Amino acid sequence: MADLSGVSDIVVVKIGSSTLVDDAGAVDHDFIADLCAQIVELRNMGKRVVVVSSGAAAAGMERLGFDRRPTDMPSLQACAACGQAALTEVYAGVLAKQGIACGQVLLTRRDVVDREGYLNARNTFERLLELGVVPVVNENDTVSVAEFAFGDNDMLGAIVATLIGADLYIIMSDIDGFYTANPQVDPNAKLLERVESITEGTMAMAGGAGSSVGTGGMATKLRAARALLAAGIPTVICQGRKPGVLAQVVRGERVGTRFEAPYGSSHESPRKLWIGLAEVPRGTLTLDQGACAAVIKRGASVLPVGVIATEGAYAAGDVVNVVTPEGTLIGRGIVRYSSDEMVRVRGLKLDVIARFMPEKDGQPAIHRDELLVF
């Protein structure tokens, strides 16, 4: 079986609920027909396409007769169960007219947290693409629980993109791209055509969710784009209902906002990407300013002496978030101390720690080889 890491021209397309439904909140069949026609166009350009589609809950609401999104989990999961079937039927029916098979892939974070599960999912995508199938991916909301939920399909799409070694990730949204401010309330907001790094200031420009049928907002899209900057995979946020937008993005035309690191930038390893994107963080380490600079600018490991606070209950070997004193996420990695041990060693130098914990002699809090820096 071929190694997907060497295969080019794989495009992951994510469609948000607000783009997929019409003004009445029902799934827009005409839009899906147009979307599938664009997918066929990409395939004719030699691209392999994976679709990450929101809209199952909206489709289920329509099928079950709800006039608004339920707030209780059983009803939401019932909508998801009925909606997944309805949504897949629409995609499969339209693509079948073009002689293209459609495959449904439902994931929870539990499926990719385990390294073996991660690789099994990768192999499934690989085989589907080899067979010429268009995988339609969504979170398995019927069984997902909060601990193992992706939270939004923007990040699910980013995980799928890294999983299969995609060349491009396109987020079809209800907005033209990323603006300097919310264009709905600020007439001076300007569309940014290209972003090469995502800083704390960049994140501050993002607002909350903009739709009653969706769960994501610009902040979730920026988090996904930030992860893919580390992976070396360009992300484009664009107006999903713009005619022919997918081909325009793939051809490199000036559409939406393109997030891409400068040419020649280093990319993180697949293992680090798995640690940072797929694993569920069990706690948080807050670093002082000096430690943050060492990690970000000099590629250093996280040392206990630079840790000023620890949150959560975690064991050695668990994944934790790494944040600045202001709470900005700068990385995620495998911690080598338990939370109880970290309370004892934070702020101390390694030689001091070795005096009362000789088994930890020379151990950083997180080794650089096991740390994904965003």
C-alpha cells in the first residue's frame, strides 16, 4: 500500500453548518449539488478530495421536526443520528450521478488518541482515496462525549489534513476570510489576504460563533490554521458560496485569507503533530516569560525552573498544554512529571530536583522532541 506522505495534491475541504443550510435552517440541496460539481472539477484537475461536512444536526432537526437547535444532549445526538444518514444520502446521490463513490467516515477523538487507532484511521483514508472514493467526514456526535469531542469541525478538518498529509486545507465559511475586526460591526475592518504567523494579537481579532446552527467561529478557524502552520499545510478561509471558489483557491488565486508559513520554514514531525492535535490534554503548565522565549525562539525544552503554575490532574506521560503567564497557548507536549510531582519541582533547577528525586535526574518537564510549539 502506498505511503500517503509522499502523495501530492490532496485537498481537504471543510463546510460549516452556516454555509450548508438555507435561510430557513434546512440543508440546502442546491448548494450541495454545486459543491459536488466543484469537487468533480477538482478531481479533473488531478486532486484527491476529502470533505469534512458539518450540518448533521441541522439535517436531523429538519427530519425530526425541530424548529430550533435542541439544548439537551440526547436530543442533539438524536438529531445527529438522523441527520448523518440524511446528509450522507444527499452527498452520495449527487456524486453517484457523476460516477463517483462517496464514503462516510465518522470519528471521535477517541479514535485518534491511541496511536494505533490514529494509524488505522490513516490507512482507511489512504485506501478510500486509492479507490477513487470521496470520503465525507464528520464527528460521530451520536456517541461522542465531552472528553473526547473535537469541539468543532474546523479542528477535526485540521486533524484529518495532518493525518493524511494533505497539501491544502480549505474552510468554506459564511465570511470572505479573516478580517482585522468583525466586518459586521466595524466598517473599517480589512480583509487579510495572507497570514504567515498567528500571534496573541491575531487571536484577539477573532470573535465568537456567528451562526445559530454552527458551533465554530473565527477563533476556532484560527486555532486550526495555527496547527497547520506547524504542519506546513496551507489553510484558506473563504466565502463558501462564492461560485467556483474551490478551483480558484486550488489555482492559487487571491481568494479569502491564506495562512501559510514563509517559504523554507521548518515543519514539525508527524509524531509531534499527533501529540499536539490528536491527544487530549490533561493539564496545563504556565511558564514564565523567560521560559516562553526559550521555547519559542531557541527551541528549548520546558524545564521545571520555568514553570510558575500547574493545573489539572495528570500522570507522567500525559499530554498537557503549555501557556504564557497571560494564558496564551504556545504548545502542547508529553509531560515527564505527574501533577503531584510538578507541584514539588516547579521553579527548581534540575540539579536541585536530583537531590530529592534522583530518578528524575536531568529530566525536563517536557522534552523538545515531545513538544509541539504552535
